[in-house]
Amino acid sequence: MKILNADEFDAYWNKRNTAENHTAAETAVKDIIAEIRLNGDRAVKTFAAKFDKSSPEIFEVPRHMVQKAVTDLEANDPDLVRALKFSAGNIWRFSELQRSQFRDFETEIAPGVFTGQRVIPVERAAVYVPAGRFPLISTALMGLVPAFCAGVGDVILASPPLEDGLPDKRILAAAGIASATCSRSELRVFAIGGAQAIAALALGTETIPRCDVIVGPGNKYVALAKRLLYGETGIDFVAGPTDVLIITGDLQKGSSANLTAADMLAQAEHDPDARARALVPNRESADLLARTLSSRLADLSTASTARASLESGGLIIIYNNKDEATRIANTIAPEHLELQTANPEAWVQGLRNYGSLFIGEASAEVLGDYSVGINHTLPTSGSARFTGGLSVRHFLKTATSLRCSSGSGYTEALKAAECIARAEGLSGHAASAAMRSTSAKT
């Protein structure tokens, strides 16, 4: 673990190589997109044979197989089914509250000028669920439930095929549970993975429908495909490696070094590129945390991955005061930000840049990952500076409207439009307003 004093942070942060060289990967993804644009299903099958564990003859998974996955999981692991249903219910309730914040309206903004908006769900959305290093069962819930809640008509889940030509059965079961929890939309499931899945969903093929929005995490090839295809389809955001930042109090006197270390390791075990970081108030706390991390690694089944992550990007920063820690946290803009301090509520107002905020030692980030209703698909690599996590809003669009009738506000709006149009040199615009001005006066 690297340990820095706060006055060393800026130089370290500004020097770090944040832009991974994706040249070769981007070339490969561009080739995949071009092939699928040209050859459709045939190209998807070719890339599946090359990159996935199998290449199914038919991509769409029959509905009865989704239901069978639920039934089989109920028989073999009823505790997991109960957990998934509990989580889906919480995600649904939280998503419903989010949906209630988006509403239609029309208002007379000036006499004779009525402006409004309609909140309209997209027609078709895809949720991508990876299954590489770990099958992200919970991601099926996190993507599907908000889409259903938004009222998307046709919701697609895409996940890579395993040896039997189907996605991981637990992912299928989670999809079935999500659909049963909030069946406002039709669910379809496709056994397709990687950049070829994103390209097929964005462009459409003979058997894979084109989607208006694609959401969900994935490896760098998936992320690059989403970035390159943005504009032909909507996306949530381009995600990078997962990360956490934990602000602690004095680990020798109050805060628990074991809790901090456990939460850092929970992030580090995702991937060698994952980033686990902590802000601590003194050198003694930093040294204690480093020792605790080393000790807890010994009992972790994913120790090799977590150790690689900590060695390549783990960081402990020693802060001198609350303002300094707050500034550093806002600079890092972490995906997950935990407050393990005395009186954590006092920190909240100053913190602005994070995907999700976890307030107090009881509020474990793992709860956000799985079961409390907030979404775990969050902005990474500092993008929390300008965007939030996946939510109902990613499946909605706000379309504005204008309705005019006679009135002083309408007359003034026409005069203002004509004046501005002439200033811009757009005589056609000016004429359009002037013709209506004449009608309005008569």
C-alpha cells in the first residue's frame, strides 16, 4: 500500500496515468462493430466462437428457460431466491420514488404562451450483465428493475453464453425475479456477450432488435463499444474500474481499522485494476490500516486479485483537517464514498463528487451493491464530477412542448424572437416571427 501525506497528494494525482492506452483494444472493437454492421447475426456468431464460452445457434433464450431457472434456484438455493426477491423489492420501491420526481406539466409562462414537458419512456432498452471474472447476478436486478419502473415497453437482458449456450442460470433467475416483481414491460433475454453484444444491440441484426438505450457494466471492450456507438444508441455512461474512498477517524481511538480494511478489500477483490483508497487523520492510523489489510488478506479467498489491486493502486492518504480531506475527496470523485468518522453527518454538506455516499460505519458499501435499493451501477474514474449512477432517468426522455394563443406575452415573445433573429443575421427566422406578429396585432 502506498501511504501519502496530504501535501503530496496533488503531485501524485496529477502525475498518475489516468488514460490507459486503449489503441489496440479500440481498433479491435471498431472492427467488431464494422463486421456486425455488415454481417449481422453471422458476425455475432463468429465473435462468440472466438471470445465466449460457446456460440449459440439461436441467441434468444426461450421464456420457459427463464422461468425454469427461477424454479431450479428455488429448489437448490432458496436463501438466494429470498435475498434476490428482497433486493428487487427495495430497488423497485426506490425506483418508484425516483420516477415520481419526473412529471408532465404545462404552464402559462407568459400571457398566451403555454410551455410544457412530457416524460416519455424509451421504447426498447437493453441491460448488459457481464459474467467474466464473477457472474454479476445482482446487476440483472439493478438494470432491469429501473427499466421496468420507467415503463419501457420492451426490455432486453443480454449476458454472455456459457458452455451450454445459455447465460449463467443465476443471472437468468434474477431476470425472472425482476420481471415478476415489476411486470410493467415485456422481458426478453439474449445469450450474447462482449463488444459484439453491445454492437448488435445498438445496430440491430436479423434476430437481435435494435435498442434505444444500453446500460450496464463490462470490461474495457464493452466500455469502448458503448463509447464508440453512443449517438446510434443511448448509454448510461462509460464505466472504468470500480473504486472506493473511505474517510476515517482515528483508527487507534474510535473508528475500526477492521471495518475500513474489510470494505477496502471488498472493492479490491473485484479486479486488479480496482482502486481502494482511504483518508486517515494521522500516520499511526495509516500504519495500523496497512497492517490490518495485510492481515485480512491472508483469510480472503480472492486474495491474489485483491493483493494485485492494492499493490498497483491502493492508497492511504493522511489528512490534517476536515477541509483538507473534503477537498481531496472531491478531487478523487470516487464511485463509492464511505464516511467512517465520528459525526459523519457533519461531513455531508461539503462533499459533492461521488457516485453513492455511505454515511456512518453501519452503512456498508456492500449493502448498496446488493440489497437496500440504491443502484450499484455508478460513475467511475472520476466521472462522478459530472454524472450520477444508473437510475430510472436513463430510461426516460423529457420532451418539451409549446402552445400559443393571443396575449401580451405571446406578442412580446414574437417581437423578441424577431429582434434576436435579425441580430444573428437569420432573416428567415425573423420573417417567421414577423408574419405571426402581424396576425397577432390583427
